[in-house]
Amino acid sequence: MKSTLLSRRDVDFLLYEWLQVDALTKRQRYAEHSRETFDAVLDLCEQLATRYFAPHNKKSDANEPTFDGEKVTVIGEVKEALDAFAEADLIGMAMDEQFGGTQLPAAVAQAGFAYFSAANVSTTGYLMLTMANANLLAKFGTPEQIEAFVKPMLAGRFTGTMALSEAQAGSSLADITTRAEPQDDGTYRLFGSKMWISGAEHELTDNIVNLVLAKIPGGPQGTKGISLLIVPKYLVNDDGSVGERNDVALAGLNHKMGQRGITNTVLNFGEGKFTPGGRAGAVGYLVGEPHRGIAYMFTMMNEARMGVGMGAVSLGYTGYLKSLQYARERPQGRLVTAKDPATPQIPIIEHPDVKRMLLAQKAYVEGGLALGLYCAKLVDLQHSAESENEHDAATLLLDILTPVAKSWPSQWCLEANNLAIQVFGGYGYTREYDVEQHYRDNRLNPIHEGTHGIQSLDLLGRKVTQRGGASLAALAEAISSTVDTATATGGETATLATQLDASWRRLASVTTAMFDSGDVEAAMANSVVYLEAFGHIVLAWIWLEQILAADGHAGDFYDGKRQAARYFFRYELPRTAPQLDLLESLDRTALEMRDGWF
Amino acid sequence: MKSTLLSRRDVDFLLYEWLQVDALTKRQRYAEHSRETFDAVLDLCEQLATRYFAPHNKKSDANEPTFDGEKVTVIGEVKEALDAFAEADLIGMAMDEQFGGTQLPAAVAQAGFAYFSAANVSTTGYLMLTMANANLLAKFGTPEQIEAFVKPMLAGRFTGTMALSEAQAGSSLADITTRAEPQDDGTYRLFGSKMWISGAEHELTDNIVNLVLAKIPGGPQGTKGISLLIVPKYLVNDDGSVGERNDVALAGLNHKMGQRGITNTVLNFGEGKFTPGGRAGAVGYLVGEPHRGIAYMFTMMNEARMGVGMGAVSLGYTGYLKSLQYARERPQGRLVTAKDPATPQIPIIEHPDVKRMLLAQKAYVEGGLALGLYCAKLVDLQHSAESENEHDAATLLLDILTPVAKSWPSQWCLEANNLAIQVFGGYGYTREYDVEQHYRDNRLNPIHEGTHGIQSLDLLGRKVTQRGGASLAALAEAISSTVDTATATGGETATLATQLDASWRRLASVTTAMFDSGDVEAAMANSVVYLEAFGHIVLAWIWLEQILAADGHAGDFYDGKRQAARYFFRYELPRTAPQLDLLESLDRTALEMRDGWF
């Protein structure tokens, strides 16, 4: 039976036929690898995801973690899955060999990881946070911190979290109040409370490594005065063993619409439940320099944002494959042109509207996966760049694509899940089937790691203009190069290229008009509309790239790619025209709405 | 504290300032009523909904009905709520006085009922089904059937269901296999199984009146051979008391994403669990004539479809009001033009993107409510028509608006709930707040009582062309009349009228082109796109109607209406342009997609 997690055929197409990820092995960083090791990792990921992660997905949704005031209980299958992942040495799959990692290209690692997210996004969440945490500490931590915290995380003995938000601050990190008081021995003592911290309390591993944003008294106001500290659940002894309990205490669990299998916590630091070393406060260790926490965290956050995008893709993808399978097997009704009730019912995949819903899902999830892997390859080009210029070129593109790679799948692969429910009809609405859970799980993605609105401010207020518009110019150049190739290809591909070129030029001229207006308030008021139009145009480019990679190849798989691209250009890209008109008009409808008028 | 169920100010505006429902009291049917009795009913509905329905909404979501193999247990608050509703004589609020009803206009009854749906759509579901069932039997049942079943339903002693779907048939009613075998005494014995039957098993009332579609052996194939039968859970004795158990047995409960408080069942008829009168089969009583069941059911179904639309509106509306309240109370962040972290945080309602999300919700839910009440008033004009022509005029409009009144709120008031979650951010994703449940509850609406796709086939394949296009012409005339008035009003209203007129004309010409093409297959393949474009244009008309009603009135409420209308014309109506282009091109992308290409 075919896997309903991801299509391996599509993964292979994207990695090898399109992105030519195997060519990365010519670079020093990836020289130990080969297409064979990549394939072996992908095989392993699919097998482990299928065997250890998928089977308890519904169970952990129905049996979310419970807190008895002392301990948190999580169903046993979660630990088995995490252990299997760690034992397969996958936690460090993309990390440097010097830290015990496998140094795989991010593109391969992300594709492999997507199988786990598709199988069970909650259990996978513990891993995603641990991997991001370990990556950050490997980059900015001291050798001692790496020894004490990173290595046990890679071995699966510890898990990690990222603790940014506070109840009163949410998206506004400038307003956090958790404080870190310096001690004579160079450590810190933390006091405060954090909200929405996933994976921050459980008994799945020996220890939990919290990376916490806090303010060191006397520092600058706002985000410039925020530091990053390691605040483990248990202190770690010099020999690496787990020691005294730190004063990190669970105030309570949040109960979510989806992603119910991973704990989401309110966490109190230094409230006095424990007194490590006989003194008040949670012990913390500064990462890097004081007041630079936001910069460090954003390294992790960018990775986390791309991870969120890939998580959204994975859920969209598995929902698509499940609804596809259902549509093939479920007989119901007849074609409008053949209504005779004496004839047998047809599988619903033959109904044009069902095909439309499947095709839309295909366009969203394969497009989203392609975008995610494209961005992952940019990370690889950064990591293996042989010159400053090469590094910079990848960084410029990655910077402007990150808000899209986070927000676009969070919106459209969620919509794919919505369509998957619709294909299943009443069955899709029941918990006896998977797709309603995928929808609920996926609904988190436009909220966490920077909401949809925050992504739009990042794109329009920062990325588009940064370094004199250099990121935007880099993207323009990449798109233009694709358009040129497609135009030279001729035929239908050239027609699509013309359409993309026109959309991109219109976007560029609208962008210029918005900034030239000098009316920042009006320009920023519709930043979400901008993000959404921008995202759809980027995805049209990604689809054109894919059909170029399919060019000259015959067969169902390639015909499917071409049809999905047609769908995207005919049904989706045209949505951007009225959005761009609205943006160009610097519409003030939302801006001028008054509280009292609601 | 202001109610967060519906805005009474808005209800009053729609009913009295716009629809002038009080003028209905000049008609014979409603002569016993007055604005005062209407207001008293609305007050009562809001009070009962707030007191008996809203408080257990979350509890019944968290504690869904359970089945121990013998009995179904539902939390006690459900019965208290149903009893309170029945004791207030609301079950028959829109029914004829001759059956013990209050004979209120449907517009008033629907507005009142919306408070209950907003408060608790699951508990209200038992009532909605009972009321629709009673209405159908009052219309087509014999005096004995009315005595035995309708009167106890109005008194709250019995509840009702509608049992159409079967596991193998779903939306394709032609393929049901439940059979009704005629008996010598004029009754029938039923054998078969029904799926998705809401409210069909519980101990909340003395009896459950199932209206069941079945085939009488020897009848025509397809939908023309379907009959409608009353199949009660318990037989009713001649004195009206509840007698022997009928062979209607619960096979199991479905477990849904939302609307968890109302039982949803697989129901077996005549499987032999019970043997009424010592013989096999579930006893059924034919309603009306044999083989006319679909026609009877569709009377109930049209009402049910409008009811689904109003339910979707109610959930959208309460989510909007809750997210509005939250946005006013929640401080977070600062304006892009005033980023100094030393200044206090502002309520999030001041952020333009939050205003945009609230304004979109306002446009969707107030627009949806207006459409629902407009349709309800058409029902009143039918019921109180003083000539055949008058009746026909209302019917033509109602026919073509019904698929829109069902599908548009099911799509856009669901989207309103999606935006409400986004306004709440992380909190909105938790079950500690209400909005995620509203989303889950609302997600059923594009599926049941005819899916989104079925509505689109009904609109494009039936309603648009019926009686030589008379329904479409009636709508064109209604819109044209609004456009004329708005044009005469001048100013901004006239500008919006021009925009609506252009959209409508474009829709009309695209419709003509689609039918003139003779390519039925391609025309029907994008019926959902047609439904969605059609719906948005209808809603633009409804918004223009509202600002005409607000014309000349000053003050926050009216300014809010005008701003929401602006939002709709600037952000929403333009979405239809690319949809209409696609339709005009008779796009075959979905149609030509092949199974093997997925």
C-alpha cells in the first residue's frame, strides 16, 4: 500500500530532478555523503515515521498530557517514538560532525523530517524544538554549554524548548518582564513567568533545556535589552549527570484545539517551589553576550519559522493523500451527463468538483513542499558557500523568502486540510477519520512563531527594503532568470512565464508606488494583503520552476505536475490582481475604522 | 455587560429599519402581532439563550453523549434548556395557530432562534430538527398524524429527526436502499440503516419522531421512487401515550470535530432488536402519497438549508463579538509609527490588521444575518401573500437565494470564526476560550443538508435556468431596483451602485456565455466557482441595501454599517472578477485532470 504521509516520488523529483541536491556532495561540507546516503535517510525516516509516529497520532489527540499538580503524564508511545528517532541518530542529522551530527544537507534533513510531521506533528514537536535548541547552542554556546546540554540533546537524553512569550506580551517581545539577576559566580537567577512554552514539562527525558529570553536589570529598554539564558529543569553536574532540581515550575497546561499530544505550558521561574543551592531564583546560564538574546533567538526563530512552514506542508500533504485515496475508493453519485439511477455509482474522484478540490490540494502541498525544500537548499548554500558573495546571495534570497515559507503553507496547506475534510464529506467531519485532526493540528501554524500579521510586517516593513532593497532585487533576479528559461522553452511554458512576469512586474510597481507615497501608515495597514499577494506570486514562480524541471519528461507523474501548474496559474495567481489594485490604492478602510463603529 | 451572542441593535436595524417587518402586522396572517410582541419574543430568546443555552456550551463539547450499548447519556443541562424553550412556547413560534403555534413571522422567529444557535448550536440542533419536522408534518400529515406526533413535538414531549442519508449513498439519495414494506393494515415495516442522523437517540424526551426516506418495493428507480415515513422510536397509543418500543435501534454514535453536544447516529430499522406487535420490521406510517417523499422532504430541506445558513451566521456572529471584546481589552504592542518601548502597550483593536480582521468578520456576519432575514421575510411574504402573483414573486426570489443563503454563510461566517481565532492569537487556539469551538461547530455547515458542491449544482444546474430563467430574472430585477435607488441617492452610495451593477452585468453575461457554449460539462465543472462569485455579488447587493437603509442617519452604528459596506466593496467584491474570467473561459483544468496524474 502506498504511503499516505508524503509522496516519495515527489520528494525525489524535488530533491534530485529539480534542486539537484546530489550535486551538493561535490562541496566540502557534504563530501562524505552521496545520493545513496540521502536515499537511505529518506527511507529510514519514512519507516520510523510509519512505525513509531503515525500509529499513536489519534491516540495522543484523544489522550492529551495530564498534570496532577506534581507530574505530567504523556502516553507511553510518545517516548518510544522519541527514543527510536534518537537511536537512529536523527536528532543531529543536519548538525556539524564536530558536535556529533551527521552534517546532512538541510534539504534532505527537512524532507526526511517532513515524514515525521506528517505522521504525528505533536510528538515531532518535541524533536523540532530540541533540534532548533541544539543548533542555537552549538552556534552561540560555550564549549562547556555544548558539552553539558547539546550533546545530551543529540543523544536523546535531554529535550529542548524555546521560552519567549509571556502572558502580557505575546507577539510584543519588547514587553517581557522576566528578569535575570547576575550572581557573583557568573550565573544568573531568573524570576518571571513564560506562556505558550511547548514541550516544557514532561517525564520523557532526563532533563529539559529551556532557552529563555529575560532582561538583565539595568539593560536598555525594549528588544535591545533582552538576553538569552539556558535554564534547565535540573542542574547538570560536572560529570554530566543530572543534579538538583532547578526552580522551573509548571503553573499549568494549556488545552489546545489541536497539537494536543505535546505539552504546552505556563512556566514559572523562581517562584520558590524549588530552591537550587538553597537560594531563590531559577539558575540560568547566559548564552553569548548580555542584551543580544533577540539576535541569537532569531537564528533559531528563522529556522523555526521555516520549520513551521514545513510542518504545515506535511499536514497538508498527508491530508491530500488521504483524501485522494478516499476519493478513489468511495463510490457515490453519477456524472451530470449520465444521471440514470440504474447505472452503478462512480468513485467520487470522477466528479469534476472533487477533482478540483484534489487538484487545489495538490497545487498547495506540492508547491509548499517545493518552496520549503528550495529554502532548505539555500541554507545549504549558505553553510557550504565557498565565497562571501555566494553566502550573501543565498542569505538575501532566504531572508525575503522566510516570511513566505512560514506564512504561505500555514494559510494554504491549512486550506488543503479544509478541502480534504470536504472531499471526505460527513466522514471527514468525524474523529473516526484523520483529516479533521490534521486541520486542527495545522490551525496553530498561522499563530505561533510569529503570527500571519507579524510575518507580513517582517516582509513589507523589513525584508523588502533591507539593504536598499537588495533582497527584493535578488528575488526579482531569480524570478527573471526562470522566466527567461521558460520563455526560451516556448509553448505553454512560455505562456505561463509571460503571466508570471506580468504579475511580478505589477507587484514590483505596486511596491514602489506604496513606498513612494510616503504614507507609511496606509502602506503598512494592508501588509497582510501584500504578504498574501506576494506569496501567491512566489508560488507561481515555484510552480514554473517545477514544470521546467519536468520539461521533456513524459508520463503520469510529469503530466500531473503540469496540470497542477495550470491549476495554479488559472485559479490561484489571478487572485492577486484585485489584491494588488487594493494595495496600490493605499486603501484606508481598515485604518480609518473606529472602535465605536464596531 | 453587552451580549456577545448577537447585536440586538443590528437585529433591530435589520428587522425594522431595513426590512420593515412591523409592516407585516397589517397582513391578516400576522394581524394578532405588533412590534411589541416581536420585541418581547426577541427579549425572551436572548434571555433564555443566555440563561439556559450558553452556560453549558463548552461543557457539552467536552462531555459528548455516550452510549453504553443500551442507553445514550447526555449531560443534564441539555434537557433543562430544551424544557425551558418548550415551556416558553417557542417550538411552534412560526407555526400556524391552528396547530397550536404562535404564527410569528419567520423573520422574527429566525432572529430569535439565532440567539440560541449563537449560544449553543448543539443543544439548539435538537430544536431545529424538531421544528422542521413538525412543520413538514403539519403541512403533509393526516389529522391523526398531527395529533399523534406534531402536538407532542410542539409541547416539547417528543423531538424530531430527519433520516435521509445512508452510508453507501451520502449525497446521492437516489441510491438509498432502506425499504418500506406495505402491511395489510395500511402501515409499513421498514428495514435498512441510516447514517448521520442527528438527535436520533437520547432520553431527553418521551419519544423521537424520525422522518425516514425509504423505497416501497415496486416503485420507480432513483429519487422518483422514494417515500417518506414517520418511524417513531416508540409507537403511540390511541390515547396519545407512548407505547411499545419500535424497532429503531442505535448502531452507534459518530464522534465529530464539533457540534459534539448533539447525538449523531447510525440507526438501524428492522434489524430485529425489537419486535413491535411481535413481528419483524420497524413500524412506519406513510406521509402523503407513495413515491413523493423527496418532494415533501425538500420543503423541510429548503427550510433546513436556510436554517443551516442562519446557524453559520450565528456562530460567526458570536465569534465576531467575542473577538471584538477581546481586542478592546487586550493590550499588546504599539503602532508601527510609535515604537518607543517606554510607552504603554495599546489595545490590539488599534492595530490596523486587527481592525481589518474585525471589519471582515463584521462584513461577513452582518451581511450573512441580513441575507438570512431577507430570505425569512420572503417566506413571510409567501405565507401571507394576498395573490398568486405575490406568492410567486417571493417564491422565485427565495428559490434562487436558498443555495446562497445556505452556502455563503457556511463559507464566510466560518472564515469569520477563523479570523476570530486569529484575533485571539494563541488564546484563540485554546479550549479555555470559545472561538476554537465555534470554528469546529461551524465547520459542519458546508457539509450537511447538501454540501457546498451540491448547493452549486442546485444553483447553476437548476435555479438559474428554472422556468426559463424566471428566478434569475427576479433577482436581476431586485438588484436593479436597489441600484436605481442607490444611484438616485448619489455620492458614495451611487459609486457603490455602479460597482454592483457592473459586477451583476458581468455575472449575467458570463452566465449567458456559459449556457450558450453548449458545453454543459465544462460549464458545470466550475459550478462551485460560480456559486462563490454569485454569492459575493448577492452579498454586495445586501450591503448596498443596508447602507440605503442607513442613509441619512448619523451616529456610530450607521457609520459602522457604511464602513463595513466599504470594506465589502473594496476587499471582497473584487474577488469575483478573476472568478468570472475563469468561468467565461469554460476552463477544463479540473475536468481534464486524470486519476493517474494525482
